[in-house]
Amino acid sequence: MSVVSQHVVGSESFFSKSSGIGGKLRKAADDFVVDEVVSIPGRSHWIWMQENQSGKHQIVKIKAKNWDTHVLVKELSRKLGIGLKSIGFAGTKDKRAVTNQHFSIRTSVDKLSVLDLENIELAFQHSSIKPIRLGNLVGNKFKIKVTNSSNSENKIKDIFSELDGFFPNYFGVQRFGSVRPITHIVGEKIVHGDYEGAVLDYLTLGSPNFAGHEGREYLLETRDFVKSLDKFPRHMLFERQLLGHLSRNKDDFTGAILQLPESLSKMLVHGYQSLIFNKVLDMRIREGMDACFPQIGDLVMPADGYGGPDQRVTIEVTERNQSKLSKRCREGKAWVAGLLPGAKSTFSKGRQGELEKEIMDDLGVKFEDFIIDDIPELSSYGMYRPLFQKYNDIKVDFDSGNPVFSFWLHKGTYATSFLREIMKSLDVTVY
């Protein structure tokens, strides 16, 4: 069993020391509301936001309840008779939630007007000459109720005091799979060129408490892709696609992976990178490093035009600039960078670089492994991500004793990672 498969998602260190409020997230989908933020006053905005009547991309806003973004895109593609690449979105959203986000769809307005999907409200915005691309947003607003918590009001104040505006920017459980946290396990196999192992893990790993377990167990025992297809429920679209391909194309595991939407298959490799990031951040916290005091050798990201971290630019921390960069970090105008490793990455300097190398050596992975020769579109060249992030405009109300948190986060930041500091739960199923 690999180091990755032994890892328990959600077991990383907490930054604050006060005991948590416990509780449950997503008792109902309405308890977790997400609104995409695509613009801020006084800033230039994405080209897709500019109306152009001759544009072929229809910009719509979709309110969805209990929809995984990738599944929603696949259903939109099927209903409208268009390819998956004809649909663009800025970021994936939680499934067990009420989400409001923008999509670009290359189709006619007439087809959109008769589109009918359960638990979907679609509002046409305008036509555009450019589609929406991943990352074309500022952040997300959240309104989240935590149910079944204990002594919450006083504990919340204590934790906020300790956090002082910042929390560890771990990748949340959604990155690894809220129901089946396996993307990092599958991603590890892809990075190491074990496509058969990746496909089998994707199809067979899972808990007996969730749908499809009978099919997973049967496939694990028999390796019969044809007969297993009948045992996987109809709603398990992606698993059935892989099974269908392998039923027709014996042992073509690379081709099976290519049956997944590109955005989803890329997330498998990203899941493995995310695991490495989380492990390094966990070790940094265990060593007592400050959230906003960059160490000599760290890399720091400045703010971009929207006030969030500019992941394209890094500044090395030296004795000369350490004090100034620390001040900027404390103000929330700069961020200490953590590595998402890829083929063009290099280790940071100082203690951060030592931690990165230690984790990658432990996992037995090298930067060049992220070139996926047989599936080039899954290759990754590396980038950076803030180790700590701010929570903004926090407000806490109470509904029948249950705390309701309202706040917004910069893009790529997980509300569940913020709330785990308050809840202090190690059970990922609460998310």
C-alpha cells in the first residue's frame, strides 16, 4: 500500500489550539449556499462579461441544488447536443449545496429557453465572443449553517481570536472527493504511469455505505467489465463511461481515462499535487511557523489586480526584504507561497524547500514525473498557492442555536478548510 493510499484526508494539523464546536455540515443542501463573485468595483473584468450580440457563447447564470459541476456540464452537453468543450465555467462548486455560478455555452438562446433539468434555474445573461475559462472569477461568497454544534458562541470567539484573520489554506476534502476521497490515490497512479491501477482504483475504491458498492465489489472480484456495467447505477455516469470503453476495448486503460471530461481527469493529477501541498503545510504548522511571517528562502506572491494572490509572480524572501514582505502579508496584500509541484518546478529555499523535498522523497515522486507521456493533456508544469489565506467580511448569526457563517474567500480557497478550524472535526464525512 502506498504512502498516498494510507493518508487520511482531513487529518492535517489545526492552526488554532482552542477546542472546536463540532457539528455537521450539509445536513441539508440549503445549509451550504455558494455565490460566485466574478467582479469587484473599479477593476477591469473578463472579456466574457462584455456583451456582444454577434458572440457565439451564451453566458448564463445557473442556480443548482445537489449538482456536481462536472455532472451538470455533462448533462447540459447531452441535453443540448453539444460537446463538453462547448461549455465553460470558472470553477467547480460543491455538490451538496445550493450554488450560483456562471457558464458559457456555445449554443442558441432558443435551445437554452427550453432546457429542462431538475433542481436547476437558468437565467440568460448575454452573448459573448469569448467563453468562460477556469479561474475567471474573483472568489466565492458563502452562507453556511453548522448544525448539532456545542457551546458555539464562546468557542467561536476564542478561535477567531487565535486565527486573527487567517487560516491554513489546505485543499478541502472536495478536492479529494467528498464521498470517496480517492482523487489523490488515482492521481498518484497516473503520475507514475500505472494507468491500469488508476482506472481500477477509480472504479473499485469506495465505502459500502454509498451507491455503487455492489458493482465495485463485483468488478474487484471478477475484473469483468462487461457484466459489471449492469451493476453500476445509471446515475454513475463517469464510471459507466469507463466500463463501457473497457467492454469494447480490452485493456485500453489509457483510452478509458480519456473518456472522462478533461477538467475531471486533470483534477486527478491535481489531487496528487494537492496532497503534497497539504502535507508540506501540515509539517510547517507542526513546526510552529507563523502564518504571516515569511522565513528567509520562502517565496511570496504579491496581490493581483483583483486583490487576490498573483500565482504567476513570486518574490524570494531575503534578510533585506523580510520585514517589508512580512508587513504586506499581515495586511493581506501578499502571501507566503506553497508549491504545487510540476515538471518545471524547483524547490523553495530555506526550511520550506527542505520540507518540500522531504515530502516528495517520502512519496517517491520527482518533478519530471508530472510529464504524462501517454496522456500529454494531463501533464502539469507546477505553480504556487498561498499557504495561508484570509477570511473576509465574516459574520456569524444563529438560527435556533445553530451558527450561520457568512463570509467570502478568494478563488481556489475552500470554505471547508476555514470551517474545519472552527469545528475541529477529523471525520471528513461531516463535510
